[in-house]
Amino acid sequence: MSNPDGYNYQKIAYLGIPGSYSYVAVHKYMKNKKNMTGAKSIKEVFGLVDSGKCTAGIVPLENTTTGSIYESYDALIDTGLRITAEIILSIHHHVLGVDKGISEDNFRKVQKCLSHPQAISQCGDFLSAHPWIKPVFTTDTASAAKEVARCGKSDIIAIAGKEAADIYNLTILGKNIETVSHNYTRFIKVQKNMNKSEGNKISLAFSVRHVPGSLSKVLDSYAHAGLNLTKIESRPVFGRPWEYIFFLEFDIGNKGESVENVLTEMKENTNFLTVLGRFPKGKIYET
């Protein structure tokens, strides 16, 4: 099957089961309804691609409400797979159940709410307004919907998307319950190899020497080249107190010739530097 990026995929790995947001991202971006393999974890998605069992994987990288998903960043560093595309979904969470008679007025009948931890976190206001409902974590939102459909009990609900409701024949009991209305999740496509000459965004990871001014010297390279940083954040290095890995993204714009110079300058002030991917700016899809 021919896809938007011109690559013919044999099999695509994604996080979760049919109806998960990663599953939706595959459909929205690649228009592919066949040759897809669900995985129970982000690590498993990367493993399927790294082993060659799948040619690409789709995983979430960050959400505008709850922040970065470090399991994806860790897997990028550990496996050596690279980002070749990004897909952005406008996320709308709904309350799904089997009892059409349940409404906002009688949610007191509900005892448990199943969903992925990220979805639970993104719907904090709803759960705060119904404190008697116990949140129960699942591997993905679609698995929560599938379990509610399987058990058939009206006192159990799921937080998931419209696609999951359609697939598992559940009723939408409450719409758009996400705390922040502008709620977006960025997914990435990962492969063994990236195209080093195409795409207007670059993502990389690096660590700096533990001396004064080292980070400032790294960032000065971007200012001098006129490149636009779109993201920078840090996280601790496991087992090495007070040392950090930085994740950085920037737009190339029309300054492609400056990139190699910037990376060369960065290497002079870093302990390590890894380009995680070069890819086109992603399109936003509604869910």
C-alpha cells in the first residue's frame, strides 16, 4: 500500500488494541486498516520494529496537558530507532458504558472508571466531580472500553475515544470530558533509518559537561545560526545524581546549511549528542 510518505509498509506496530489513540493515529496518517500489530507497551512497539518484525511503529511522545512520555524517549535512545514522522491528534475523551440510562445525574451508580493513566490524568476534573468513582488503570484506552463491553456491568465505565465506542458497541454517556479543551497528543513514527536530508524538524538528545556555562554555550549555537528552538527539556540520568539528559527540537526553516555547523559546535560542549530524527512538521487530525 502506498502511503503519504512514499514508503510501502509491510506491517505497522502501534500501542494498544483497535480503538486506541495510537491505532487512530495510524488510520488518520497512513490510511492503513491492514497489516497492523498491537503491542502492550511502548517498549514492545520498539522491539517489534528493532527486530525487523515490523517496518515502522507508532507511539505517543507528548501531550499538551500531561507532558512528555519518557518511555518513548528512553526507547529512542536505547534502541537507536529514529523518528521519521509526527502525527498530532486533537484528543477528545468520552465516558463510555453499556447502560444507556446512565447520565450525568445518576453517575452515582458507577463504581469504577477504567482507562490509561494518561487519559485518567487528562480528565481530572471529571473524576474530582465524582469522587466515589475509583480510577483503574489499563494498558490503553481501548482496552478499557473492551473490558467494559466484556463485563457488561452498568457500574463500570471507561474513558476512551469515539472510535473505541464504535468498535466495542458502547454508549457515549458523557462527551469531551477532558479537563483542558485544547488537548493534543503528538505521536511519532519510528523506523530503523531516517532520511538525513528531508524534513524541516530535527529532534536530538544530549548531555553537557558538568561545568558552569556548558548549556549556555550549546544553546548559543542556535541563536547564532538563527534557528528556532521549539522544545527543550531535561530529565535526570538514572544512577548518576545531578546529571541530566536534554531533549531538544528545532525548526530548520530555510537554514538547512546551518544544521551541520550547529551540530559540530554542539559536540564541542557535550558529553554525547544523538540525533533522534529528522521529519516533516506533523498535521493535526481530529478524533
